[in-house]
Amino acid sequence: MKSVEIYHKKVQNCLDAILENEQENIARAADLLVEAVKKDRLIHVIGTGGHSSMAAEEMLCRAGGLVPVNPLLEQGYNLAHGAFRSSMVERLPGYAKSLLEYYQVEKDAVLIVVNSYGINSLTIDTVIEAKKIGAKVIAVTSPESSRAVPKNHPARHPSKQNLCRLDIDVLIDCRMPAGDAVVEFRNYKQKIAPVSTILNSFVLNSLVACTVEKLLAQNIEPPVWEDANLSSENRTNAKYWEEYFDKIKHL
């Protein structure tokens, strides 16, 4: 079908833009993850609302993924507990402070904040509160999409700020076009087929790959999950389960 070919091309164009423009930022972010691994610290990740929360799930206990990842998977804004509820919670000012306390995001910790629009209250408050704590913040967002949202839109944080303009340590542009969906039909006004989840996952797994590459270059054994379906013994995973079961809340 032609629509499938169009979608593939649109996704490929976005991925190419990340490859061409964001490798330096991904490498800078990987340096922060390398230091966290070397200091035996957890790497925190939050997808601040709605479908962005899948970014945090993407990094949890994933074959080929880093082990010491602590995703902030809060029920309030997880779609599994209600899409309308998710929208209400992500727009609720003040929610982030208690969330960071509960997940024990501490001074000098690394926190990856993923939200393609980067404008809701949970996103903005998460960064503000994380910086108050003294955490290092990596933001994955789309400045193009942030700028496209009207300043008076009800989804925005009361301050009207954009994630990409906050005090963050590393910004990675996920290159999501405004509106997210990318396939058009002449006889239908609404674009279809969103790309944000694919792009966010590509950025995060590229960040993991770059981190492992840097660790190996320093002769450090990367803590990486093995595929539990390909080995009957899983000795490596068993070691990590024992070490991190009480440290990572959602293990």
C-alpha cells in the first residue's frame, strides 16, 4: 500500500535528521550515563505523560539495555489507568516534586526527561524540581513542536515555558514534526500515523549504544541485560536481579 511506503519514508527522514544533527548531543548525554555507571548510581528516566511514558518503559529490563535504569512509572499519567486521567495529571502543577522524592532522584543523579512537545506542567515541573535537587538533566524533546503550541494553550505549564529552553545539561532533539502524525490523504483533513514513539525509542537506544561503546573503550564491563528467551541459565541476569531488585522500584 502506498500509505505504508509514505509512512516509512517520513519515519526514515526523521531518523536521518537525528543521525545527521544529534550524534554530538547523544555522545554528551552518554558521558553522563558513563559516569553514573562508573559511580554505581542509578540512571533515572521519565516520560512525562501520555504516550511519552512508553519511553521510560522502553529502558526497563530490556534485552540489550542498561541494567541500572530506574524508570519513573507513575500510575497517574500512565495510559493504562485512563487516557483522560493521564491528560489531567500531566497538566497538574506541583505533581513532580513528590514524584521525584518517591523515586529517590538525588543530587548529582542523572535524569532523562522525555516529552516530545515539552510543554505540560509535569514536564516543566520535573526539570525545575530536578535542578533544585542538583540532578543532571538530559531532555529528549522536539523544539519545533514546542514552538508550534500556542502560548495560551491549556496543556501548557502556567509559566508557558518550553522544555528545550529550561536549564538542562543536554538537549537531544527527537525531530518530531509538529502534530506528530505524518501521513496525509487528499480527501481527509487529519494527518495519521504518529512518529514520536519510534523517534524517542531510537534516541534512547542510541544513547544506550553510545554509553556501552564508551564504557568498553575504557575497559569497563557494561551492565547489560541478556535476552532471557535465548538462554536457559541466565546467570548474568540472575546476578543483576539480585543486585538491583531492591534498588529499582519496578523490577
